[in-house]
Amino acid sequence: MLKRDKIEAIFERLVAAMPAPKGELEHINPYTLLVAVVLSAQATDKGVNKATEPLFKIVQTPAQMVKLGEQRLIGYIKTIGLFRGKAKNVIALSQILLDEHGGEVPRSREALEALPGVGRKTASVVLNIAFGEPTIAVDTHVYRVAHRLALSKGKTPYDVEKDLERRVPAQFKQHAHHWLILHGRYTCVARKPRCPECVVRDLCPFKPKTKPEELT
């Protein structure tokens, strides 16, 4: 595991490379963000954005979603994997928001995770982006980068999350998962990571580094 000075150096460089990181799911308000994150499970942000662009032009509140109905929602999201189950969950969570939360997205992790289709990662994303809380959402990119950079040896996403919460310096926590996600999505990719282009390559203990000639 890396020492604190190296962890600080890693995030300082990520900050310099990406001074204003943000999630790539398009949304209008906390509700549309919640819907987008639920839809993004086992799907790409690009694919979700393509589906939600026309959807969010007519649906921006739980009441509008319930009025739209499950079958019409399917028509908008059928290009996304597991669309039938996701449509069912989105309608159900929208009704719960109306019945139990005054049509608003709750700021409580417990209340968020009680919604259909919302797990810990989804709740963390909503708490972070919609409400500005320094949560760390661990997806496949964060999990991979955390292990390659020796920020965590956790066996599960939850273990990795707890390691990052403990080890990431406070000044970087607000956007930590955005930096790690974007770094994993575009540089520290699963196959043939783009090590020659990596801003933290000299701080990274990951041994099978890709050589410049291997990127061509």
C-alpha cells in the first residue's frame, strides 16, 4: 500500500490533469440523476445518455415518470441492457418518492438504498453529485485503478470504498471517485493501459506497464 505522501502526489497530478472532473451521465436535477444512475447499471454512460436525452425532455419529475408509465418508458430505454427490470424499478421508485418523500430525492443513504434498483454505488453517486457529499462510489474503473495504484487491496467494492475513504486525503475526497473513474476510463483501461500517457506512471507500482510501441 502506498504511503500518504505518494497518495497526495497522485491526486495532485490528477487534479492538475483534470481540474474540474464530473460525472458523465447527463441530468437536469437530482431526480433525473437518480434515474440515469439506475439505468447505468451494466451499461455505458454514453448509451444511457443517448436514451435519456429525449426522455428527459418530457420527464423531469417522479410525477411525470409515473404518468408516462412503464410501457412508454420501455420505449425510451429499450437500447439499454436489462431495460425491462430497470423500467419497473424506475416507475416503482418514482411512486415511492411521491408517496414517502414529497416527490423529492432524499438526502439520506438509508432512504436512497431503500428505493428499488438503488444500491450502495448508486446512492453514493447521487449523494456526491446532487448533494455535494464526499462519498466515494466504487465501480469497475475505481476498483481497478485503486488496486493498480495500491490504494486498496480490498476484495469487494465495499472494502475498496472503505480503504479509499480512509486513505484519500480530505481535500481530494469530494471528487476522488470522479478522478479515479475518468483515469480508469480513458488512461488506466482494463486491457493495455495507456501507461506512456499516464500522469502518475512513476508513482504507480503496477508492474506490467504498457510500452509506447504497444499503443500503436
